[in-house]
Amino acid sequence: MITLGMHCVHGAPLGSEPARLERIAKLVVDPRWLATFKAILVGRVPGMPNEPLPRGRVAAKDLPRVAHEALVAPTAEWMELKVGATPATDPARFYVNTGRYDRRPGWANARRVLPETDTEAATVGWVELQHAIVDAVGAQHGVIVVMPTLERAQIEIWLQNMSLDGRSFHPHPDEIASYAVKSPKLGDEYLRAPRWGTYLSSKHLGAIGGKQRVLDAVQPPVVYEVGALLYFQLSECVADAMSPTTEAKRAAFEALVAPLLPPR
């Protein structure tokens, strides 16, 4: 079950930027999700008044309005949209944290289980949609992952390890744990190791020698600007995302950003 995932972090609280919130609310019904969100969950900022917040099933025609109401509510810390209640009925999800609770920077994630047919077209559209989301939230850093299982993708976008019978679903649980521990500084002082797609700011690029050094060391086939960030993708097609060639590029990229990775 090949699954795409996006995880990004943003510094400025979205709660104080209504224009960004409006853009995000419109993106939840973008056709490039290749799915229609049918339910909404909203988390409350700790210590805030117990005012009503959107929750439960929502009709497609009402989704932009309900999402906007959730995002602008001053008591809302985060919003999550889902399609179904089980993996079989839930091919897509989207989560955004407003940053209203100052324990850590705001962040967003998304996932999409690839359909069995037209996977390349589905991937291209979904990645373009994530670029729009990354720009809308004002991300400082982010990654797009391609994982062989839903569990691996979940670990990557939530930065929470999962195990079964004492064995981790992720081959490097210490890496995931290091991101979780340093989450308040992720995207600023620290980066995540590169994945299939990686978003870097000018600050990060300057710290590792600039764009040209990345091009020389990694030779990514896809490079372009996404808002204030530069996006690097390690293969043109998702079919090659987990190939040895792509992994070699990823390893070279990780070696380049090693000074900015959190200690394990």
C-alpha cells in the first residue's frame, strides 16, 4: 500500500494571519486530493473557554465554510479532516496546527494512499497540492515521503514511533525520536533528514553552502521554488522513489545537511 505523506513546520501562528487561514480552507476541497473529506476534528487550545467547535460529519458543500469556521476560532489549536474511520475507507487525511498554543511551532501534515491505477498522475497532482499547502501555512521546512506501508507513512508525518510485538515499524526509530524531542526547534535550528521531496529555506541553504552545492552533491532531477522555499525532489516519477539510485541521492543529501540534524 504505497502511501504519500507530507510534513511541514511553520513559525508564525496562523491564528493571527486570516488570509492564510482562508487559503487553507479553500484547499480542503481541492480536487487534487482525489477524495472528499467527510468528517472534521478540532482540538482546543489548553486553558481556553469551552466554546463549541466543529466536530463530526460534514457535507461536501459545507466543508469550506466549516473548515474556515474551525480555523478562525480563537479556541482552536488544530484541525484534522478525514474521509473514513478505517484504513480501507480513509485514503486521505489533512491536519493543520494553528500555532495558537506556544509550546511548539505550528505544523501541518497530510497523507494519501495511492490508487492502484494512474499512480503517477495522482502523485503529480497531490504533490502540487502539498506545495500550495506548504506555501499557504508559511512553512519554514518540510518533506514529502513515499513509504511502502501506511504505518511507515504515519510515523513519518506524525513523528511518533509505532511498534508491534516489540518491533518498530520504522527502520530508524531513533531518528524519528530525535525529531520528536527537538520539535520546538525543528525547521529553525534543526532540519529533518531529506526524503523523496525536501523543502529548504534560504537560511538552511546558506548553512550548507547554497543551492549550487546541493545540485552538485545530490543532482536532484526536480528543483523549483515553492513560496519562500526551494523544493528538491529526488526522482521525477514516484515509481522510482524507493529505487537504489534515489536512495543514493537521499544519502548524499543527508550527508550534506548533517550539521543541521538533531542529535540521536
